Amino acid sequence: MVTLNETELLLVRGVQFRDLEDLDKLTDQQGVTSGRSLAGGLPQNLFWYGLLRALGCFPNPLQHLFHCFVAEQKPQGTIGGFVQVAPFNTSRSTWKIEQLSVQAQAIQPELVTDPKGMGSQLLRYCFQNVWEARTWVLDVDVNDKNILALYRQNGFQPLAQITHWSLSAELLTSLAQNDPDLPNLLPVSNADAALLCQLDCVSMPPLMRQVFDRHVADFKRRFLSSLLNRWQNWYTHQEEVSGYVFEPQRKAAIAYFKLTLSTDGQQAHQAELTVHPAYTWLYPKLLVKMAQLVQELPPQALMLESADYQHEREEYLEQLGAQRQQHRLLMSRSVWHKLKETKPERLQLSEVLQGLQPLPRTPIPSRISLLNLPLKSQKDRPDNQDKQANLGHEDLPENGHHI
């Protein structure tokens, strides 16, 4: 419980069903908001809320699907902000702040950078209560000065700058007229997880590789996750298409793409593209292939991301005529959890010295072997002693004196 001023108190706790209406209002207002929109992901009735809470009670792939904390203002009992977090990898060593929203009355610059502010208390609560997280990541709009100041105040450092590009429908139509010439383009399955993991590690800088901490299991689709993804795509009228380019000589994946297509034409198509740094000449061919895949759907723009360390991709998109839509900043920070120190038990000096005393040694019986017996000399042999006795008697006369 943290003091905001002389009269108001702040309590950070887990989300409850009665808080869902307030969370919906927070996502619609013009407050401090970063990350993805949560309005479409809120459970709308008690059944879905109870199902999500039940999934969070035992280990499963959907355990942290709805992991939120709210800031309740006392004594009014109103919700002033919330934060949603989720694991970034399967090992749960890295977590991501999906969204942070604070009410419009608390977005003054002095409250945003204040360590006792509502946003800082929500972040600090996550750092202290999510013990699995060693690293936290998030992405924020570079033009949002208030939220950038909040994250910098709480220890987040810039990791990479992400640029969102838009390829118009006319540009995609002209690209689709070319031949992609990709003979080794293969569909993606769980058997290719090791190849995709290796490609992902090579295509990013060492610092990002350490922060993301991805393994082979991160590129495999589990049954429950795949089932939920299919239901979500059906509900939102979307379709996913993915593939990768295989290099037979090196026996490695050198490029990967994933398309999220809008089948009803109500939203733009989304694309994820990963290319090996030594095979940047694949950018034109992969874009031609993706342009051909969207031709059978209603005309819409294609959204693509690029990082500041991918210079070849940005140069090609500029030459192609793509438009920059948004600049976001990827940030991260480390968290070290201090373990509680326990006082050592008091030991008596006699107990300590008792462990230093030598233990009494008892003889260990061994086997008796004839080979280990000492050899007797010729003088000690019984036959030599008899011979010497007989010689002595022969030399002596009958009277016992020598002649």
C-alpha cells in the first residue's frame, strides 16, 4: 500500500471479475497506455473469466493467458490503472509487459516519473511478484514521452528501434507479377524447430539473443496453443501461412516468413520475416512470394517490421517505395531477486572440535596368500640342518674327541 498524497492510498492486487468494466473504460480513455490493446481480449462474462482463472491454477500452455494486476485507489475503491504481463519464452526467464494503462488524472509529468506514482507501483509489483522473470521486455511508441519517462525511471534501457512499414495493395500487385524462384521453400512443422531456432539466433545481435533467451521449444506449437490460435483466427477472419527456405549444402534454414492474412478485407495483412545476414539477397524473392499469396484475397496493405540493425532490409524497403508508419522502441531491464538470508545455528565449541578429532582406525583383515610368505634361506631349511648334524657325527670318534 503506497501513499499517493495525504488522502489517497493505492493498493496493487490481482484482477477480479468486478474490475473488468473499469478495465474496459481505461483502455478507451486518453491516458498513459502502452502495448497492445486489451479491450478485445477481456472476458465478457463470468464463464470466460472463470475459465481463464481456472487455467491459471495449474501448469499448462494457457496458464498466463490473462495475467493482470490492477491499482485500486482507497478509500474510493476505483481502479486507476492496470498492467498485463505474459511470458516471452517457454522457459519463462523473460517476461513481456503487454499493456500498461493509467487513468488520465494521473498522467502529469511529476506523477509519471515519481517512484510513488501509479505506473511505477504497478511495474514494481510485477518485478517483485513474478519470481520466474530474470528479464523484462516491452515496446513503446517513440513519440510517447510520458510513458518513455516512466519506463526509463524504472530501469528500462533501449534495446532496438523497430520500424513498421506499409506496402500498399498496388505495390503488392506489381510485385506479384515477378517470379520468386524459391525451389527450396518448405512448409513449417514442429520437426523444423531446431532449424528455425538456429536461424533466429544468427539473425539477431548477441545482446538481444541473451535477452530473448529462446530455445527449440519456443518454435514448437503445442496442441492447446494451436487449437486456441485456430479458433482465434476463425473468430477474427484471419488465416496463417508460413514457410522457410532450406539450404541443402549447409543443411540449415536461411529464411523464414509468416503471413497473417485478413480473409474479409477489414484489416491489413501482417508479415513476419527472418533472413540470415549472409543471404539478404532473398528479400526481393520473399516479398514477391508473399505478394502472390495475398492476391486471392480482398486488396489490403501488408504490414512489415524491421529493426535498426537490419540495414539491408530498410534500404530495400525504401527503394521499393514502402511507407514508414510507426517507430517503436524495444526496451529491456534485468531483475535480481534477493533471497532471504537465514541465520546460522549456534554451534558449541565442543561440537566443532569433535569434528576435527582423528577417528580411531581398526585393522582390516586381509586374505592370507602363500605367495606373500617370505622365502627361507638354505641354512634355515630342515634338510640342510640334518646334513650338517650327520657330518658332525661322522667326524667325531666313538669317544667323542677329534683324532
